[in-house]
Amino acid sequence: MVGASITYQYDPTSDIDTTIVIPLDVMGTEEFGAADKWIEANIDNKKFYNERPYQFKLSSEPSHKNLSSDAVYDVKNKKWIRKPNQERSEEEYDELIADKSSYENKIYKLLEKTIRKNILNLHEAAVENLDSINESGISNKLKNIMYRSYNRYKVIKKFRGKGYGGRWQAEMFENEYMPEGMAQWGGQALDTNKEVYQYKDKRVPDRISQNWATGNIVYKFLDREGYHKVYSMVKEAVRSNFKTYKDENEKDVPIDKSFLETLISYLNAVKDDEIGFER
């Protein structure tokens, strides 16, 4: 078992993350991928989802080497593989999250500014489409904005993934926001001819785990302030070709006026949000 539920980051909304470790020499890469997708589709986020989200995941990495977790508990043998460290957790929280001048807070402010226009455009188009959606479906204007929103969300997810492993792409950030301790790791050109630099964050090995990497902290900021609720609905709509989304019971239902009403309520919660993370 891993995740916030067994660490000093726990709160009543924490997931209960259960990781099944299967080394790749036992199960090949193709079979592992198929099993992982099956668990995601059939088990993950299905058990007691509305009461307390249990999450299940496969991992090919032995638990004692799982540096992405603050703590690891072996449920079968009822023992700690890695115990949570309260003192270090408090230190890193104060330094990286509570301190408004931290690099993580600066990056979050910049990211929030870059998505504000997209959020406002999404809200405007959703409100315009509200009265006509049951007759004519999602408007082309809203579809186009949703496509752009979804692509933006994928970049944010990539940012989290890169940061989680100590590497991330900085195509959305200005060079002045590159902190000390980060060295250029390479570069490549995008189709837009815009340079993308990958960086290796040398600070990550000094933290409790990769869970405290910049990309993951910023991702959690977005989650706590409500942005992921918006982008999750957009993702479901785009992936279904604007036909269905998951309701509160995790059932696929047709996109209709109630979908837009829920989306607008989530947008209302963030569209005028003060720039910067507020605890």
C-alpha cells in the first residue's frame, strides 16, 4: 500500500492506493501493459468510489526501490517497507508548499496564468451552448475549445510525469523561472519550431521521494483548487467524441444539458480564482 493515506499528508479525501508488484521477468512488457489496462478499466476507481476512492495499480518495480512513494506498507506481511518520516515531511511542506516564494509556488502562478484565458473561453462557450445542447448537441465552437483544453491538459500531465521522474519539459515556461540546481539536459525542436528544453532536477534525490518533485506538487495544486474537475470532464467528452461522460456513479451517460450545467459549476469555481495556490 502506498499513497497519502499512510503518510503525514493524509486527509479525509486521501486515496487508498494499492500497488501490485509484478517484475517484468515474470510478466512480459506486452502482458504487463494489458493487465494494467484491465485493472484500470475494471477495478481502479470502482470500489467505494463515492465514499472513499480505492485505487489499484500494477508496478514492475520492487517496493523497496519505489522512490516515488513517501511510504510503503506490505499488507500481506503486515510490515513497513518504508516508514513515513514526519520531521522531513513537515520540513519539505514548509519549504516547498507553505513558502509563497518557493519555486513550486512561482511555477504554479505562471501555469495558472497560462490556463486562465482557456478557462474563461471554455466558460463562455459552455454558457452560450446551454440552451441548445439538448436539440443540437455540443456546438462546434465549444468542441474546438474543448480540443484545445484537452491538449493543454495532456501537456500538464506530461509536466507532472517528467517532474515525477526528475525530468520535465519546459515549453510553457520562461527561462527566468529555471531554478538553481536544474541543469539543461538536452533540447529538441517542436513542429512549431519552438525550442523545448528538458531539464533534470538535481533536487529530487534530496527529497523524501519523487512525490515531492516540482511537477507533482504543481499538479496537486491544480487538483486542490478544482482545475482537474474541469479538465476531467473535458477529457471524457473529447475521448467519447462528445457523446458520453461518466456521472456521479461512474456510469457512462449521454452528454446533455446536465453535463454542461456540471461543467459550468466547476468552471465557476476556478474562473475567478486568485492567481497562486491558496491552502
